Amino acid sequence: MKTFYQLCTFLIFILFNSLILEKTYAKTTFKGGIITQSKSLKTVAPKTRNDLEFDLSSFDDNHLSKMINKLEAIRFERRIGYGVPLKRVKLHINKTRKEAVDNVISDLKQYQDDVNWPLWTEKAIPTSFMEQGLRAQKTFCEDGAFLNSLKGVWLEKLSSSNTPQFERLAIFWLNHFSVNFDMYKQKHAFFHHLKFIRQNANKSYLGFLKGILEDPAMITYLNNEKSYAQNPNENLAREFLELFSLGQGHYHENDIKNLARHISGNSINFVTEKFHKYHYKTSTKIYSAFGKKYKSDREFIEILKNHPSFGEFIAKKFYREYVELEEPSKEDLAYLVTYFKKSNFEIPEMLRAILYLKKFWEKKLSLIKSPLELFYGTARTLNYSGLDNNHISLIDNMEESGQRLFNPPNIAGWPYGKEWLGGQKLEKRINLLRENFKNIPTTVNILRNNTEENINDIKNSYNEILEKFFLDTSKNQMAIETILLGYIPKDFATRKWADFRVYFYNVKFLGKRWKGIEVQFGTDKNNTKQYKEMNRFTFYDGFSSPQIITNWKWNWFSDWRATRGLSSSFPSGPKMEKFYNQSKETQKLLYYLLLSMEHVLKKQKIFYNRLYENKDASLFLQERVKEVKKILNLDKNKVHTKLFSYPQNGYFTVEKGKHNLFNCGITRYGLNFFNIFQSNTFENFSGLNVINNSGIDIAELLIPDLNFNIEKDNYMELLTHEGYQLK
């Protein structure tokens, strides 16, 4: 009886705790493959903010009627863009401050970005989905070189821009929505991130916020692809509120938790690296933020923009970027936030409000240039990049000074202000600047890049032969550019679940093309459970493009991959129902993918050593290929599968011309180390005499607010003071 009472007491305790926990944590269940949430966590309405309200009709704009002289035009241009090219300075002289500001904002609003992105951004198929296979095969795709090609394009546009106010905003937003490429090295996702930043830099802040929740690079950087409503990852939701929109202190933990569940299905297709929403990972319930309910992104953004503190965080950040490192006065902050709200949070209008401030025109030497601004601003001012006529030395010096353009140290972005000068950084900046610009010509010079690094032969030979390879493929043949093998268990013969991944890259079959497919082949014959499938295939959702599975009945959810999976006996076995539930096309596709593995078996000693050395796995695969051949009963006199190239085996090379080796580097797209950093902007440049004969000396351009009585020809001494970069 005592035991009975103890058991009852224990059950009551468990029931009581579950009721308490239900008030704190939302209960999640799976129904029909869709995650449903029992209820939203309670959130509270924020306090009103009368201190952020301002009567715009009372704004004192008398200072804006003042005429701009030469030195003020120089300082104005330095703050809104990069450097002070002569033609830009002359635009502002003898205009009123208001006229100059309105012209800058008008040009900004009309600007349409026309960056000429590298060819690979359009033509290349991503390789990151088979990264495990690339590493295992010691095949290198030069991710750093692809990144540098994006860097060269961005910096060339910055260098040549006639709308530098846009370029400055683009860098501002790139730092605000900060992603570190080296963390995940998904070059296509990162390209789309850069494109997203540039396409929105002069548009709506609200559009930026909505779009960043679907940005593949940000999703991957903050691990949201690992999220699902039953186990939400809070990184993206937390940084969205803390670093992207409201700032610390204006939200609660439940606001974060609810948002994390709401966006838990925001992920990517792992082959294309593009955004994909997995509805079965997302809760279907209504959530709340700041005491108000929402079900869609649009409703959430509407709640967010009506938050009493919304606009304060970004207004302070703009102020710190354009005016001074100190906090704005209460009056200026209220003016900025109110102006921003009245203009429906349009980014150019926020910049207009900043430039209308009296302090923008009065504060001098209150900002410190970043390394990017230091080196590229000076290069734009002098129209000279240094000893070479490309971007190499500028990038090297910028990065040595602490700013790696596409690799900020963390999600908060690069350092700012005095952090750029800490320790021995100031001395380094000055020395690097002097060294980079030590040979500025005094007379007009024209440099031409005579380096002829012709790689078209490499590009064309691979791509043209590959195109012919696919053109010569009949509808019922399967053609594959390359096949890679992932991890192969050494104890393949004794494992309960012995599987190895196979990556099929660029596949043509039945008149269709797949960019990539990942499938696992294996066996669970050593498993003692009654539900074992014996020989089988396994596929995870999101690891093909387009989708290969047509029926997800009886799928299971992988916590590890945060996506659903499906496995079936294959090519024959006791549990074939899930295979036979697929469309006839999918069945044939899977059969032929397995059949194509005969190419791997034939060349395993040369290109797939790990399979060759793993006799058990190799024998298993041989048996499965024989089995599928028997099932298909194909004509032995016909070629049914074709493989174009084999993976490089580290630095191992084969006899030239005997085999095609998989080319996934930049040479395939007409690029090499030198031409990704070429500059048409700095190829032709003017000497110092052109500047000094313009009526504006170099001392005024480099240090307009400091008078050291330095001779204008002593530009090295001027560059020393430019190294401090107070403006």
C-alpha cells in the first residue's frame, strides 16, 4: 500500500509540473508531418515613448540656407561618400547646404545598381552541398578565389562610383546585416546576400528587415536551417531584435522565442543555396509580439514598426556613421526618429534627416575612418591605387589594418571609431598608407595593364566539351558531370546502419536536369529490429534540386539535419512500399543513379581510393549494381549511364587527356588571380599637378580641417596626417 501511495504522489507531482511548464513553454506535437504549437508564449506591450516624438514644423533649418564654400564642400563629400574626387567637390561649391543635401538624396533615390557580377554567379552550380565529399576526395574548389572575385567587383564599383552616397550606404548595411563568409563558405548564398544588400541599400528599411529573414546567407550564418518549431534555434530571432531592428532593452525573451518558432521553417535548399520555406518545420499557430498577435511576416513587421522604440536604434547608428561617435542629443534623436517614421522608414529620407542636422555641419574631426575608407578614400581622391593599377595592394593594406571586407569578426560587424586606432594600429595605418602611395606621379600618367593571362582555353575546353557531352545524351540515358563519395564507415560489414553518401553533380535524365542530388546507399542487415529494410536508399528533404521524392508518406524527422528523411529497401528487399509509392519517373531515376555507380567501381583504384581500400563497402556496391542491372534487364550493347569527369584525388594527376578531371575552380568561368583584381578605374590616372592646378590643393583635399602649413608638394607628410583620418 505504501508503494501505491508513493506512486500516486509521484504521478500527481508530474502532472502538477506539466501544468506549470505548460504556462511557460509551448507544447509541440506532430500531426500529418506539420508541427503545431499549442499556444504562443505570453508577451507584454512596451511602454510608450513620448521622448521620441518631435514636432517637425518646429525644426530650425536656418543653417541650411548657408552657401557651401570649397572647404565645406570637401568635408561634405568626405562624410557622405569615399574620398573627395575633384569633380564631386565641384558639384557642391556655391550651393546652399539644403540644395546640396537635396541633390544628394535625389541622386540616391534615382540610383539603380548595375554591378557587373562575375559569370560564375549565373552559370556555376553550387558545390557546398557535397562539401564532405570534396574534402574526402581532396578536391579543391577555390572558395577563397570566388570570394575574391566578388570583392573585386564590389570594390571596383565603389572606386568608380559617381553616386558615392549609395556606396557608403551599401557598406553601412553590409556591416549592419553582418555575415562572415569563411564561417560557412556558401559562395552562391553569399553572392545573393551581397546582391540583396545592394538592391535594398537605398530603399525601405522595413523591406530590408522582412527580406533578411529569408536571406540564405544570414539563415545559414545564424543556424536557422537547423531550426524547427519543436526545437527552435533562437540565433536569428535574437539578432533580428537586438542587432537589426530594436536594440537591447526593447524586447523580452518571449518575443524572441515566439519569433524563433514563427521563422523555424525559414531555411535553404542545400543544393542551390537559395531560400526555401519548409512548412512542416513551422508551427501553424498564431504567435504574439509585444502583446499583439501575428500569423504572418507582414503582420509581425507591422507590429514591429509600431513599437514605440522602433527607429531609435537605427537612428543612433546613422548618427554615429555620419555625425559623431557620441550619442545624439534628445532633441536630435527625437527629430530623426519622427522624420524616419513620417517618411515610412525610407532609407534615403533617414539620410536626409541626418544631413539636415546642424551638428552634421558643425561637428569637425569627430569621426574616424575605417581602413576601407582610409585606403579607398585616399585612392579615390588621388585617382591612384598605388604601385600597381589594381586592387591588390589596397585590399592587402585594408585587411592588414583590421578590416576583412566580407569577413567581419562577428555578427555585430566590424569595430568602429577609436577601436580602429587601438594598440599599434594607428602607427601601422600611417606606415601602410605612406608605403602604398609613395610614388604618386607629379605629371599626367597613363598606365595600361599589359598582363595577358589568357585562360579562355581552360574555360572553353572544359565547358565546351561538357556541353557536347550533354547534347550527345539521349533522353533515356543518364549523364552526370561528376560523382563524389562522402564518408565511408571503416566497419561497414558490422555496423547496424552501414551507409555512405553519394553526391551526383549536374545530372541530365529523362529530358530533365538536376543541379545536384545527395543519396545514401547502405544496409541495416546487422540491425536486430524487425522493421529493418536490409539494402536501402535514404534521402533527406532539401538535398536535391529539383526535388526527387514525390511521396513523403511514412517519412521520419531527423533532429540532426532538422529535416525529414525517407528510406526504403532498395533496389529490392522486404520494405519496398515507400519506393513503390514514388512516381515512375522517381523510381527510374533512383535505379539509374545506382546503376551509374558502376563508373565509380571501374575507377575506384584511381579516383575513389577510400572505396577501393574498403573492401566490404566496395563489394556491397558491386552487388547492388549487379542487382539493379538484373531488375532493369537493359540491353548490354547500349550505354545507359555516362560520367563526364572524375574528382581530383588531392594533388594526384593522371595522364593528360586520358580522363576529364572535375573543374570547380574560377578558371572554368574565365577568371584567375590577376583579373579578379583588375581595375579599369585606376588604370588611367592623373598626376598631382592636375589636382594642384584645379584651384584645390592636395592639402585641402586630404586634411581640410587641419592647417599644418605643409607644402602642397610634400604629399608624404600630408599622408602621415591623413593616416589619423579624423574628419
